[in-house]
Amino acid sequence: MADSKLAPACGIYCGACEHLNRLCSGCGIVEGKPFWTAQSVHEVCPIYQCCNTKKRLEHCGLCPEFPCDTFTSLRDPSLSEEETRRSLLARQHELLRRKEIETDRWLDEKQSR
């Protein structure tokens, strides 16, 4: 069975992250405090905090407000505007797919790649 701790609220698959097991254990494991929060103004990822803590949803794709300002405004400063736009669209697509087929099947797809 797939590890749901590798399927954070934001639509990224932690299992494919270059930082997994080096700088981070996965968003579900660190409860919304990935490595980058130590270098930002956020103690907890705003997406995790809104979706998982406040709204008690598994992921943003299940929220009736998706995509909201919290989702679209969080930016990786290392990305250009075009890369940010592509990243947002890709994560939206992943979350809609995850909503459609549910997380276990989505994780199975990700792990089989």
C-alpha cells in the first residue's frame, strides 16, 4: 500500500522530491514543516495549515474554494514567473486527478513511474 504521508495537501508528490530523506521526510511526516519553512517567514506551510489543520481536508482539491489565494500565492523564490505558472497548473491538475481517483490510486500511479 502507498504511503499517504508522501501525498501532501498541495499536489506535490513527496516521493519524487530531491529533498526527500535529505532535508525533509515528507510533508505528512513533518506535519507541514518542510525544510524550507526554517528559511521563510512561515513556521508551518500555509497550504498545510489551511487545508489539513484548519479545514481538516486531505488535500486542496477537495476544497470548494480551490484554487484559492493561499494555494496560488505561495511561491518558490527560485522559480521564474513562467516556472511558477507551470508549477501551479501542474499541481492543480494533480489535485484534480487525485480527487477523481482518490489518494491511494494516485500514489500508486506516482510510484509506478
